[in-house]
Amino acid sequence: MGVIWTQHGCDEDDEEGEDLEEEEEDDDDDDDVQAEDSYEISSAMSWFLTKISIIVGIVCAVAIGIAIPSYLYRLHENRLWFSNIMEVEREISFRTESGLYYSYYKQLLEAPSISQGLVDLTQDNVTESWRTINVLERFNVYQEVILAVLYKTLPFVQDHLKPIFFYIDSVFVLHGMYVVALYCTAWLLSGSWMAGVLATAFFIFNKGDSTRVEYTIPLRESFGFPLLYLQIALITYYLKPTTSPRRQLVTLGGILLSSFFFVLSWQFAQFIFLLQAAALYGCTALHMVPPNKVTRLLQVQAISLILFCILQFFNEMIIGSLVLSFIISALIDIKIQGSKLLPCSIGVRLGRLLLHIIFVLGLAVFINMFIKFAINLDADQHIFKFLLSKFHWGNTRDFDALMYLSNGAFEFLPLNTFTRLTSTLVFPVYAIMLISNLVILAIAVFQNWKYYSRQEEAKKDDDTEVPIHQEGAIHLLSHRPELVYHTIQSVFFGIMALAVMRFKFLWTPHMCVLAAVGICEYSVWEAVLAKFGSKSEITVQCVRHMAAIIVFCALLSIVLPDVTAELEKLMEFYDPDTVELMNWINQQTPKTAVFSGSMQLLAGVKLCTGRRLTNHPHYEDKELREMTRKVYQYYGRVGPEDVHAIHKEIGTNYIILEDSICYSRSVPGTRLPDIVDITNQHLYEGATEESEPGLKRPKAPRFCDQIKHELVEYTRHFRKVFENKTFRIYQVL
């Protein structure tokens, strides 16, 4: 019995052990179920919060897109009292080339039909009285065509808005899209819509250095920059590795459209495209962005340029543009390099990089020179003359170069720009972000090259090619090609802005985006908090958004008093002398009369009176530049017979002289009369033969001054018919 009992006792113990094991397994299963439930709850919560964040971000974008046009309209209204001044005053407020562009919108609206208006634009002899030109070929005015068509075909718009208000409202709405594009770019780069809010705040509170739309509404850049930054936002999304192939294709379509409308809207678009093409090529040359993506983007650029060239009646300036030649050479080089990176040492890799860059630049110059020779193009020589003169490498006494150099917009970027941008926090944050990105980029390139250097050592007897994105080739920026592009692009934008102040309006918006991204960058805060032993994603998210809120509040405390004061400041447009001039021309001269004067003033004359011109401020044509040099002799030290002969030859009926030009107190050597003197090889006022060798003393007095005395040698050729405090009009007899 004892044995039986013992066996029975053992059996009981075994059963109890099995029961315990089953209970433990049940407990483990319960734990797994609880863990799975917890994970599902966490995932659901994360999904819900992500969707809420996206919705909030979209709502903010829509709110910004609505608020910006209203804000700009109010600033414009406060400065000019635009809604209450006379129509002629509204038109006069469009200074210089702005008036010229708006005049074509007005001309289309006044035409019997849009089709007749377009025909008139293609056979125009008002803009340049001495020849017939095709306005659609020469100028970027398709935006005026589009707006005129919209206004004429939308009755409800005609019922509620005058043409000029529809025009300015359209530009302000476009700038709403502009700021939304900056917002979305910052959001895409950082993963947080708070970065978009910060970028918007940086842009608006630095608007003196980021845009001039409220002062020069019809300028081409007012249409160009919104389209450019829309394109950049789409490129950012396209370059992200997480973008699916189908979305990449759709995005490429958007990039093509925005690129096409960008080059359609601004004559300087080709130079900005050159910077962009160089940045994209740099990305793939450093093997930071897949070559196939860069190839598609360059092809999109080329297609948009070709389509624009066709729409501008095969404009030779586009065919012979440097950017088109560069794109061709870059595509050839990318094809030669292939999509795979062969193993080699770091030294050899660096040598190959330099050789490829030299090859692309050399081939681009060769292609460009060949095209220009083939089509006999030299209309863009003034740009290269300007650049050479700016750095004292060429003829510093060339008329075209001096005209650009005397314009403040083409000076070097002044240092006080950085003072202003620093006071609003944007520049210091941007500088730290850019420098950090460049350092990280250098490290990433070294890591990439080092990996393939090791591959070469490991496979000396193996010629197998190693794909660039093989799993082992991991570096700091493996998953951030879009950030690489923006870093390189910002460097090119910065160089352009430093060299030519006008392009600070290209650089500053990009600066605002990168500064906002720098504050909200997840990886930065993750690395910082890791130093303190915190690796929680929730903590990182909270800290980076708190940092953005703190910077936003600090920015508000700095700029809010000035912004409030600006919104409360009420002014009114007041230029009675110009109004009197335009009214006199309208009332006292025939509609076919030909006027000569300063480029800036004549744009207003065409807009307000519709009279024919000898010259105008669109300075991209060689014959027009030569004509401007000839007609400006009335500001030089030239005899009345010579001035009269020039204007009789080109058919001028009236000359408008401006005392502000004739007696300018600007820096000697930069005034228009001085430029005319230098071009004529005459010593300008204040210059000596020792300080300006090669210039001689003029024999005649200054025409614009001497004609005031009404001496017989002047009155025999010119008769004064109008005068006020600012202007004098002389009829050519």
C-alpha cells in the first residue's frame, strides 16, 4: 500500500506541477493579450493624434492662405488710400516697369475683344515707336493676358470690382499661396506644422527683406516667387523617400506646371533655374539624391523652358540661355556616371568628382557658345558686362553695365540686412541650421565614400558594381535627400543674394523656412535629449513644439509693437506734379505723339496716356539699349544740334526732362548725367583727368540745364510747352 501510496503521491505531485505549468502558460498568454491590447490602443491613439495633427495643420494652412491677402491689401490701402484716390493716381503708383506691364492688361481690357487685343500685342508700335514689336515675344506678360481674360469672362467680377482692384487682389491672393507654399515646405522638412507657422511668422515679420509686393504689385517677381516656391514645395515632397511611385508621378506633373508658369511669368526665371539645376546636379554628384530623380527634375526644367520658348514665339534668349545648356550637359554627365556607384578609394572619388564638375561646366559653356553662334545671339551680353564690371574684371565704362551698377537693386547685399534679420531671430537660427547641415552633409559624404572605399579593398579581384543604395551604404542623411537639396540650394540662393541685392527676396524666404525647420527638427531634439538620458518620443515631440512656441512668442514680443503701429499708420498717395503732367499730355497732345524721357517715367506715360514711346524700362533687348543710350544724350554735355538730329531721326515729338535727374545729388559717377558723360568719354562733374584717365573735358554745356535759359540755338530746335516743379516738356521742332 505504501508503494501504491508513494506512487499515488508522486502522481499527485506530477498533476500539481502540470497544473502550475498550465497556469503559468495561461498567465503568459494573458500578458501577451494585454500587451497586444496595449499596443493596439497605443497605435490607435497614435493614429488618431496624427490625423488630428494633420487636420489642424491643414486648417492653419487655409487660415494663412486667407489671412495673408487681407493683410497685404490693408497695408497697401493704408499706405496709398488706394480705394479713394483718382484712377490716374492709382496708375501712377505703379512705378517704373510695373506701369509698363500693367498697361498691357489695361490695353487688353480696352480692346474690342480679347482676340483683337492679342493681335494688337503681337503688332505693337506704341511701346517702341521706331519699330513694330511682338509684346508677347519680348516681355513676360502672359499673366496680364490671363487676368484680362478672366476679368472679361466673369460677369460677377465686373459687377463688384474695377479692373485695377481685380488685378491687385489677384496678386495678393497669389501671395497667399506663396506663404502657404513656404508653410508646407517647412512642414514637409520637419514633420511638424508648427515649423510652417514659424516660417510664416518669420516671412511676415521680415517682409521688408522677404517681399516688396505691397510697393511694386505688377513686378514680374510678384508673380514669379509664389510659383517658384510652390515648385520647391513640390520638389521637397517628390524627393522624400517615403513618397510612393504613383504620388511621385502626380507630383512631377505639379512640378512641371509650376515650373512652366514660373518661367512664363518672369524674365529672370532662367537664372534662378540655373541655380536650381546646379543644386540638383550637386545633390547627385555627391550621391546624396538618387540620379533617376534628379534626371526627371532636370528634364522637367528643360520641358518647361522649351514650352515657354514655343509660347514666346521661339524667343532666342531662351534657346541661348545658359541654364538650358547646363541641363543638357548635366544630363549627359549623369548618364555617363550611371545609376550605380563603383567602389574606389576616397582620393580617387574626390578626383572623379572634380573632373565631372569641370566636364559639366566646360560642356555647358561649349554648348551655350555653339548655340549662340548658330543663331547669332548677343542680346544677353549686357548681363555678362554687368557681372564683369561689378567685380572690376571688364570695361567699367560700358553704358549698360553702368546703368545696372547705378541701380541700388543690383548692389552687393548691405550688411544692415543681417542686422535686421538678426533682430527678428531668423538669421542666427538659419546660420546655425545651415552650417550644421553643411557639416552633417560633409560627414555623410565621407561616410558614403568610406563605405565604398572599404568595398574596393574587400573586392580587389571582383569587378562587381555596388548599387548606391545598398543596405550597407548607410550615412547620416540616407533618409533625408530633400534636406540635402535644400541645404545646397540655400547656399546658391545666398551667393546670388550677396552678389545682387535684388535677389535677397529669393534668399530670405528660404532662410525663413530653414530657420523654422532648425527649431522644429526632430532629430536635433532627439540627440539633445539623449544626452540627458531621455529617449521617449513623447518627450521629444513635446520639447520641440515647446521650443517652437517659445521662439514664436519671443518673436511676437519683438515685432508686435512695430506691426501694430504699421497697421494703424494711415497715409495717402500724393504726387500732384506727375498727375498734372499726365493730364496735360492727355488733353494737349495727339494720341499718335511720340515721347522721349527717362525709362521709368515713360512706362507711366504709356499706362496713363497711351502715347507712343522711344524707350522703356524693359532693358533686355540690344537695340533698345542702344536707343536708350542715344536718347539720353539730353542729359549729357551735348550741343542742341546733335540732340535735335537724334530725335528727328527717330521721330520724337516731345522730350520730357526731369530736374531730379538733371540736378541729381547722388554719388558722383553713379548719376545718369555722369553715366552719359562717361560713355561719351567726357569728364563728369567732380572728376579730374588724374582720377579718370582717358576722359576729356567736354566742349558743350549740359543740355538739360542749358535749355532752361532759352538761348536762340536751343529755341530754334525746341519749344517749351509744359513746366511744373518736377517736369519740363519740349516740343521737337
